[in-house]
Amino acid sequence: MPRHACTDPKHHVHDAEGFVAAVERACHERGLRLTPIRARVLGLVADAGQPIKAYDLLELIRAGNSIDGENAGAAAPPTVYRALDFLLANGFIHKLESVNAFVACHHPSTAQHSVPFLICDCCHSAVELEDLDVVAQLEQRAKSLGFQPQAQTLEVHGLCARCAAAASA
């Protein structure tokens, strides 16, 4: 069975600028508006390389330069949260509930979707698993119990291969 790129631990967003450009194209195709602050937040999430918290994003924005003439230092938490809400609602990022942090979605041109994550408790990496079978099985099992699922969050904590090897050495 061929391995999907999202199941490869080495697969993550390598080019934040290219990722933002891909999201801009997706927004244009869907009739959405990627404002400068949304693009900035998205770029910071993509550039982080691991899950990043909202207040860390806020600090990065405040420390940065102006955004299209606006004073980035005046950015307030609601501004960042509104940008995150837009990015989440449109499937451009994912929220890791157990660590209250955000990661860029590996395939921004698709609609909002549920995916399981593997989260390393040592190095804090997060691997987005593109496994439709797991998602479908959870939904099917919930429905068989009379439960009407509205969202799925599946996060598996442990050690990534690199950290597990280091721990056993």
C-alpha cells in the first residue's frame, strides 16, 4: 500500500511563503478573503515547524514589522484569535486540543477535514496522519451507538522515532 505524504514523519510545511501562496490561491478559488493579518498568522504557523500557541503567535506579531501599514505591535489577542478562527474554519490549519496549539494543514486546497495526529511529548513535533479509514471508523462507530458526531479530535501522545531512539540509547 503506498504511503501518503501526510503519514511520513518527514512531511511538513517546508516553505511558509509557498504555503501562504497556496492558501491565497485556495481562498481566491473559494471566494474567501485572506487579509494581511490572516496571511501573517498563517505564515507564522507554517514557519513554526511544530505546534505553536496563540500567545506565542501574538508575541511574534508584536515583535514584527507593520502589516500593510498597520502597527503590528498594537495587535491584540482578539485579532489573532479571529485570524485563527478563519484559518481553522476553512481547513488551512488544525488545532491540537490537548496542547492548545496550532499547526499548518498539509493540504490547504481541501475543505475542513478531520485527521488524527501523533504528538511527541519530547520534541513536540506533530505528524498529521491522512487516514480516512480511522476517521470513517470513528464516525461509523459513534453513529452505531446513536451518537451524532459533529467533530473529531484524535491525538496520540508518545515519542517520535527519533526521540524514542535517543531515549533507549
